[in-house]
Amino acid sequence: MTSTISVQRISVTALLGTALLVLLLASPHAHAASAAEIDREVDQALVAFKKIEGANAFLGIAKGVLVFPKVYKAGIGVGGEYGEGALRIGGKTVDYYSTAAASIGFQLGAQAKSIVVLFTEASALKKFRESEGWKVGVDGSVALVDIGAGKAVDTTNIKDPVIGFIFGQKGLMYNLTLEGSKFTKLEKK
């Protein structure tokens, strides 16, 4: 009898997690932001990013900047995340993208984060823009900047063609990953 209850609990948890994932990934499409809304949020995210010591140096060497101002992640056993953002070249928005990822494992709760991905080489930016859907870890790797409290971002130590930053209201977040995130081009007006 105990094993039947355990199987039922696991089944209910998996069902709830799957339902949450479907709602999380489907609902942004129903309430998708307009291009103007995304641009405003990208501007705000870049202002917050520039407050991180050393961030301006990275922006100065970037050939392109992909910004997801609000990426929402939630899960109960099965998790998912989704956000919309813009790719900027020379300070101007050239395309809009979504990011989505799913995960399985112990997780409970929800959070929001901002993601900035910098392309420091023109060839990496070109490959990204020509892709149908770019998955981190499959189509290219992103060197995620991981610094502790009180440290500055140092461009001399990082030479990767694609660099990622994950941050929240209190600055850079660490021990997070972009592995498995998929970036897909959106049609916005």
C-alpha cells in the first residue's frame, strides 16, 4: 500500500509539474509583449547591467548584445523558463528573440532574472543570427561570468566569443546556467 501511495504522489507531482510547465511556456505567447514594450524593458535592463562594475568595458567590446530583461522560471519537479528580448547592434534593436528552457529535478518555486549575452566576435554574432534556433551548449557555448560579491567584471580575463551575464535586482547572480536555453527569433511589429 505504501508503494501505491508513493507512485500516486510521484504521478501527481509530475502531472502538476507538467501542467505548470505548459502554462508557463504557453502563457507568454498569449500575452506577448509588443516591440515597443520589449525595447523599453531592454533599456531598463541595460541601465541595471551598467551598474555592475566592469560591465561598460564588456559592452564596449561587444559586436552585438542580446538582452532578456525578464526571464521567468518556475517549477514543481519539472521546471521551465521563458522570456522575450532584443538583439542590439550599435545600440539599435535589429531583431527580437525568445528564450526558453526546461529542466527536471528537485525544484520548487519561481524566480525572475535578467540575461545579457554579449557577442565579442563578428563571426559568433553572424552564426547566431543565421541560425533557426540557437541552443546553448549545442549550437554554441556561452562563457557565463561568475563572480563573487564585491568583485568587478574584468575583460582581460575573459576572451570567449560569447559571454553571458545573469543578474537580478541585487546584481550578478552566480551558480546559475544557460545550458540548454534555446534562443528563437520572433516576428515583432
